[in-house]
Amino acid sequence: MSSKLVVGDVPWLDEVTRAPKTIPRGKLRKLDNIFHRSNTTPVVTRREWTRHRQQLRAAWMDFLGRMPERPISAGFEVLREDTLPTVRRQLIRYEAEAGQPVEGYLLTPSSDSDRPRPGIVAMHQTTRDTIEQIAGVKGPPMQQIGLQLAERGFVVMCPRNYLWQNV
């Protein structure tokens, strides 16, 4: 069985992979140059940049709004665990949002280390295999990017896209 998806497999796939018929050019605007003040005067000195950067950050944080409170627990359930020569691969289930369970592979190097490790979230391609290929469960080596990163010392989270939970 091929892992390639066809439009009939996922109802929304055609819509999100097709270019829009018209581009709403009237709603598009040129992005501001962050190296210029609002009056188009360039920021030249380090002192000007420090002040301008603080203003940019304040405007951005105002736009984003307050971050939600962190959940008390980010608990997860281990559904399956594989021990590979240099990596531990766990299929886990956790709640990304209340009442929204998500599955993903957590890949960690087997070797002990007291030092912090680099971490990355590795997103899967749009195939029926979803997280299986990127986590190295199956598929060609060139698609097993998450596993390859874990073999190089990264902690890798390969979550299943929320739109693909039932595929």
C-alpha cells in the first residue's frame, strides 16, 4: 500500500493545496522596514537601535497580548516504547489543549548526559504515514529526519498534526 495521499483520503486536502482564485491585493500592504523609524528615518547608531528595538518589541507584545497561563501538568501517557541502538523512541499521547489528545513520538538519545540537550519539534509530511516516517518507524532513510536528529544528540518531538489524528 502506498503512503501517498489522494484528495479523497482527507476532505480538506484539496482546499489547502490549491492556490486561491484571486489574491486580495487590496488587503495587502507593504511591510514596514524595521530599520527605519515610523517617519522613515533610518536607525543608524547602536543606541538608536537599542531604543528602537525596545519599541518594536513593545508593539509586538501589545499585538500578541498576554500569554495564557501554563498548565499545571503537561502529563503524557506512553503508548509504546522502542529501544534502538542509540535512541529511545516513545509513542506518547498528551493533551495539547484541554480535551484534545494528540499523539506523537518523543525521541531521546540513549546516552546519559548531565548537560542540556538541544531540542526540536519535527513536523511530518502529509502522507498516510504521518509521524511514522519522520520518527524512523518506517519509510526511506531520507524521510527519517527526526530519528537522524536524535542519533546526533537532539531530543526530538514528532507530533501528529491535529488535522490528522484519525488518518
